[in-house]
Amino acid sequence: MKTIIKNTQKGFTLVELMVVIAIIAILAAVAIPMYSNYVNKARISTALGNIGTLKVNIAEQNTNSNPTEGGILTGVLAVDNPAVTDNGATYTTTVKVGTGDIKMAFTAPVTGDITMVPTITGSGSIIKWTCTAANFPSDGVLPSSCPLSI
């Protein structure tokens, strides 16, 4: 009687391994830039949150005796403009004396400028901050509340 020996495959072929590597490479090529944008957006959002006390200080210094709807702040004095390092992103803040505009200049790894402009709304008790951004490489790293101006 003849004995039939069954040949079974043990392991993967070279082609199968190359297909798996190609799939992983394609996924990484898509995921890495998306993650980088996510991290940069988080850094910018954190920086915008960190200037909250600065915005309060500016609002408290407003000496406009006759506030009008849509008016600008007046009488804002010089305030501290520290260079801040936060989560790997470095940015500096400057405040425009007199009107209270805040300009944030970002350096590596996030580059660009964000300007926060205060305007008086209602009877003068509410201050609305308008955000504009410039010199960023793309709009994808900015929060939706701060559009990129061209």
C-alpha cells in the first residue's frame, strides 16, 4: 500500500509578507500627517486657553466711560507679555496698549500668528473677542473659532 505524504505549508510566503508591509505603509502614510495636525491643533487650542487671564486683565483695565455697541476698548495699559512654552510649542504674546489687542506669535513646531481683538457688545458689560490667524501653513491646525485670513 502506498502512503500519501501531505505537504503542508508552514509560515508565510514572501509575497504575503510584502502585501502586509505595503498595507501598513499606506496606513502610516495617511495617519502620521493627520496625527501631526491633531497635535498642533491641540497646542494652539491650549495656548488660546492660556491667555484667558490675560483677556480678563485687559477687560478689567478698560476705562472707556461711554461704551457703545461695536466699540473698541480704550485705556488698556501695558501688561506682562511673557514668552510661554507649553506642550512643546513656544509662543509669545504681545498686547497692543490702548486697545487691548492680543497677538500671539508661534514658533516651531507650530508657526504663525493669531490676533485676538476685543469689541464691546451690548451695554458695555460684555466684551467679545474676535480671533484671526495668519502665516500658518494650513487651516487644518487652527480651531474652528479662529479662521485663517489670507
